[in-house]
Amino acid sequence: MTTDTQAHGNFVAFLVRDKEPGDNKPTFDGRLKLPNGDGELTFALWSHEYADPKTGEVHIMFNGRSDAVSPSDAPLAQVAALMKDGAADAPASVGNLQVASRQLVLFPNRFKAEAPEKQRPDYWGAYNPGNGQPVVRISAWLRKDRYQNAMMAGATSYPLPGKSEAEQQDVTPTIEQLEASGAVSRGMPEKEKKRSGGRG
């Protein structure tokens, strides 16, 4: 696999502990970092089933929203972010996918099975940070955390002009390469694991 030289941001999500079958709570909560960004944003993802229009096969996709402010920002910066005019935020597009401000969407990767040797992600999608910032791609791999619960780990990156989604996946590093480079984390930082009882 050829790896790209572009920047990547962290993307990680864990199962919501008190989620029960059929309730309206999100399935995952997590955090993401924009490529070249400083702070991380928290988000929640809900799961939905849909039928593939070509095959009729039922798949699971995810959508949700990020918080408006980064918990790593200074208190005054968080307040200032909440004072911005949200009406000015317009939807953004990645390919033919339109994403509302602060919305995340993740779809099963239909390109994965056609080239299993390339270790393409299990899910691909997009996030619109809003505030006029460019939309970012999300590559996510499904795995288990140290307690054997489902989780997602991956990265954000900016779309490469003129490349299809499959071509972009072919130049994106694997999850192992992203973790080894330090671009993405393997889970929660040690101090957070101890404080929360260890989710990752």
C-alpha cells in the first residue's frame, strides 16, 4: 500500500455503556481531531439500518453530531464559539454526499471487499466542522477495546482533489500505520482510563 503524506487527525468511538436494545440513546460516543487541528471535539453516533438499493442487503450506517466547542479550548474560547451565528453554517459536500454543519456520517465501505489485501477501512464517511471550514473524510476500522466491546478507530483527512473514494483509500495508511505514526490513538489516554473506569 502506498501511503500519503497528508495530515491526519484522530478518530475514536466507544460503545455507550448504558445503551439498551431499542432505546433512543446513541450507539457510540467518541472524539475526533481535524487534520492539522489542535483540540479534539466530542461526538455521538446513532446506528441505522438501510437496504442497499442494488442488492437489497441490509447494512448498518451511523450518523450524529459533534459538540459545538472543544473541551480542550480555553473557557473564553468555548464561550466565544457558542456566540457565533449558527444560521450562517451551510451544508458542505464531499463527492455527492451533503453534510450539515457539525454532522458526521459513516457508511459501510463498499470498496473493502474488492481489494481485501489493501486493508481498506470498514467504514468511510465525512464530517462538516462548520464555520466555513472544509469538510473532512473519515476512515474508520471496527475493532474491540480491551474489554472486548466494539469500538471504532481511524482518522480524519482532507479529500484529495480529483481522486475517487476508492483511490483515496488506497493512499490512506492502514490503522496499524496510523497508530504507529502517532496520528491516531489506540484508545483513551491512561489518565482518562483510570478516571472513567477504563473504556479503551
